[in-house]
Amino acid sequence: MLVSTTAPGKVVLLGEYSVLQGGAALAMAVDRQVRVRIKGKSTGDCTVCAPTLSPYAVRFNVAENGHVRWLQDENENGHRFFNLLQSVVGSLSEEGAVRFQTQQRFDIELDSTALHLLGPRGRWVKLGLGSSAALTVALAEAFVEYTGQARWSLDRWMPALIKAHRRFQGDQGSGVDVAASLHGGLIEYRWINKRPCADHLRLPSGLKFVFVWSGQSASTHQLLQRLRSWRENHSVNYTRCMDELGSISSGAIEAIRQGNTAAFLTATDRFSTAVAELGVQSGLEIFNPAHQDLLDMAKKARLVYKPCGAGGGDLGVAMGVESENTKKFAELVKNSDYQIIDISLIPEGVQTIRSQ
């Protein structure tokens, strides 16, 4: 049996950090996708390979309880790079979403190259498009199809996928990237009564984006760890910052619902300033030198600018309504050390593109 699935990457347009405290986030699935392929076989060990993680295929077996047993030493070809597979298989088995049989043998390919850049010395560099979340969604979908399990409703499936991804991330993250890859399109995302919720929205008329690679990858995991440490020692300032970010984000999303582009841009500019202040207060350097350079370019072009996601690197986005302004910004970027990334909204979420 052969199963192939795809899932889109994402950009967070608004609501970073405050979504961790119950605030609303605005995220967009983008037209760069990961691909997962599971091919059954009758003999041999299971294998997994991924060009962006390791140049080697790694051998393993899966027990009926979902336990992944690696068949080679951790230092031999580096199966530690495939902890995502272990997290997804373990979580789905514990949840009862997927049941494995000991005699099942298959080869897995995890391809997230579309969400990376090929950097110096042939090394893949992540863009900050949520590659691990997209792989979680696509891999889970592929396992459901491959094992012939009944599909759960989205309301039940989304928390299970978020749990699997959080397991991989050390129990961190809001799950917004998983939700965007699962649902596709533009979504409002937040936690309500301890459950993740996502609603589809429409982009207001005339809104234009320019996405820019800052030139360096950022570790969301490390940023969230440092934020947690700051919160423990500065709870009052933490709460104040999160309340402000949450309030601005809610107003911006309401402007989206009303189709009020000008109000959305004004609110996004306020959010950008507030998240920069969070970085100053916490020492996270959300607006690192690269994002500060790009902010200055956006101001010259009369555009709103902010990092996409946790900041500290990865992608940023400039927003506006005038084509001349976006063209001016693009020219400024082309004459700098940064790179425009051609991405746009994709309405589809995870999909099974081949099953036989």
C-alpha cells in the first residue's frame, strides 16, 4: 500500500505570545507544503528518511502499543533527528486514534524542503513556516489512511494533533501552527474552556503582504523557555504585556471580520510596537537587528511591519494597501542582505493526495 499526504506551512500574522494566555491569534496557511509518503512492504525493518533532517535513512520497528524501537545506536546516522516520528506515533497510539500491528512494515519519507532554504554548505535552513507542525499533521493523516482507521471529527482530531506536536516540543506552544496546517486558509485561533478552537476568516479587500526572510533561523522553543523564566520572576509585567497584546489582537481580528482594512493595519502596527516592548521587557530580542532593519525599511515605504511568530529571526511581514509602497519595500529588500519569500494564502489544509 502507498499513501501520500500534504499539509501546508503557516505564517502567524498576529497574536504571537498572547495566544499562549488565551488571546486570539490570526494565522494563514501558505502555498508551501510538506509531503509525507508511507509505502508498505512485506519484509525488512521500517525506515524513515527526511532530507532536511538527516542524509541517512534510520531503521525502526513499531510495537502494538505505539512504542518506537530504534534499531541502531543514536550516534549511528542520528535517529535523534526523528523524534517527531516517535512523538506522533506514541501520542496517536495513546489517544486510540491509530492502532499499529507488529507485523506492519513500511518506509516513511518526510519531505519539508519547501519550508526550508538551501543554505551554505548544502545545509537546509528553516524559514519559520511551521515545518514540524505541518509534518505532524501530514504524518498523522498518512497513518490514519495507511492503518485504515476511522477518521475523527475535527473537534476531536485537532487537540490530538496539538498534543502530539507539544510532546515533540517539550510541552510548549499554543498549537496555532498545527491548526493552520490542519484547516488551511485564514483562521482565528484561541483556547476556549481548555480546548483549541479555530474559525475561518476572509482577508479584507486590498490588503497586500510582503514576506521577508531575516537571514537567520530562530528557535521558538528557546524563546518560549526564556519567556517562561521571565514570567516566573516578573509576573506583573508579564500579565500587563499579555493583556495589552491580547486586547490589540482581538481588535485587529474584529476589524478583519468587518472587512475594515485600515483598522486592521492600525491595530497590527500597535501590536508590532507592543510585542517589541515585550522583547525589551523580557530580554528576548524579538526585534533582533535584522527585524529592526526590516522595520526601518517598511517605515520608509509607509508599510506596517512585524515578525511572523516568535521573532528573533525567521520571517517578517510588511503589510499595506498601496502597490507602490509594497514595490518600494521590495526594492529596498533586494538591495539588502535579506530575501523576499514568495508565499500566499492556500485555502486547503491537510490532504491525502494518493492512496492505493
